Amino acid sequence: MLKTTSVGSYPKPAYLTKARALYTSRKISREELKDLELNATREIVELQERIGIDILVDGEMERGDMATYFAEKLEGFTVSGPVRSYGNRYYRKPIVNGPIKRSQPMTIEMFEYARSLTDKPVKGILTGPYTLCDWSFNTYYADRRALTLVLAEVIAEEAKDLQRAGAEYIQIDEPAISTRPEELDLAIEAMSIVTADLKVKTISHICYGDFKTIYPDILRLPVDQIDLEFANSDFTNLELFRDPPFTKEIAVGVLDIHSHRLETVEQVKDWINGALEVFPPDKVFIDPDCGLKTRTMEEAEAKLKVMVRAVNEIKAERGWV
């Protein structure tokens, strides 16, 4: 009951941020950068084990933006200069200017390395085809549907490789779903391609959510679990899911990762107990609202410790230990 996990990304240590800049300016080699990425991944796995999280992630130490990373690995993309995402956050926008092809696995090496460091399950994490389309500039395919479905095929191949590599959980992030509710059917069609041959537990993380525009239709998304953010709205969107009832597993975000404020154990317990009144307890997982990369390492660790302590206290109080 109440398994804990993370959405995906963790803050990059200062030495890795510096190394990435040095690599960009060609002052260190790709192998030197890779060694530091592996070291940072090991530190992230050790951190999660030390805190007591149940389902681990590799921390995405080798990734920058969640769309650009995959665009740089696929044929048919180039990448623009920095484009403003929100606030003072920027990303390099992918540009589709040719037929998209996947010539080799994109996430397997780091997943296998993280998995070798722990006896706990490690999630494989991919950016979904609909979000990759929505966050890219298309100059080649006829329309958004054509681009999305091609991307679904290549992400499906990566997902099958993760399954073969031993992933028990595969998360396909689709934050763009809630921004264009009129295209939800397209996102569902694309996800059905990604998950068609998967036997492991599948998850989709959706954030930035005005969830009333996509609920209950998101229950048609062909995954086992949907991961939603709740903390950054102080759980005011929880009531939406009472009627009609949620029919899948739910990962409930209980840490606001866009805030420096440290949640209290009592606040997180109140939120979790509220969620347990709406969702079947045996279908509830607990995690942060989104990836932790925008926080400092100290903030991320402190927030996760609050989350795990709150879960442990609730499990003890309810006799679930």
C-alpha cells in the first residue's frame, strides 16, 4: 500500500552542470562527461535508497530537456537555439525536418546501469509521442497526427527495449495532453501504439493540468496508472475525481516542485488521507507533483524525506506495515 516513487528527474550536481558546459565548449571529451553522468546517477540511486523510496528512477542525469533529449537521439530532427518555456526556464526546441527514425536505443544504457546499483525496481521513463509532437516544430510531416503516430512507433520500440532490459514499470510522460484537450483522442491513439506490446506496468505522467477539461476521458488512456499533480493546487482539484470514480491506479503528487517551500509532514499526511477517501487505497501510489530538476539537491532531499515520513506514519496508523 502507498508505494513511493519519483516522477523522473533530479537536480544535477554542480560538478555535472559545469562538465556539461565544458563539453559544449569542447574542453572535455564525451567519455569524461559520461563518467560524471554515471557517478551522478549512482549518487541519485543511493539517495533514494537512503530516504527509503520504493520504486526508483535513474534521475535523468544524462538528459537536459525531456523533449530535446529524444530529438537529439532520433534521425529527422535538428534542434533550435534556446526558446522560453516558462518563467526563466528555456529549452532548445526540436525541429522535424526529415523522416524520423530510431537507429539505436536511447535510454537503455543508463537504465541498466541504475538497475545494477539496487535490488529495488527502477522505472524506465520516456517522453510520450504526443508531447514530443506538441513541443516540436514540424516542417516535414503533413500534420500533427502524422507526426505523432510516427513518433509513437519509435517510442514503442524504445519501450519494448526497456521491457527486455528488465523494467517492471515503464512511464510514458504526456504533459501536453492537458493543454490541448481537443486532441485527446490522438494522444490516446498514439499511446495505444506505445503500450500495445508491453506486459509490464505502464504509467503516464500528466501535469500542468486543468484536469476538468480532460476528465474522465483520460481514463481511456491505455496505461495501468495515471500520475497527476495535486500539491501545487493545494489539492483543490481532488474533488473532481469523486464522480465518476477513478478506475485506474493513481500516483498522487504531494510535493509542489515549483516551490522552495518545504511541506510539513502533517500537511502531506492530510493530503494523502484526503486522497484515500477518493481513490481505492490499494490503487494509490505517492510521489512529487513532477520532476525535481528545478529544485536544489538539498530541497529535493528534504521534500522527499517529508513525503516518505508522511507515508510511513499513515501506514503505521492504518496497520499497513
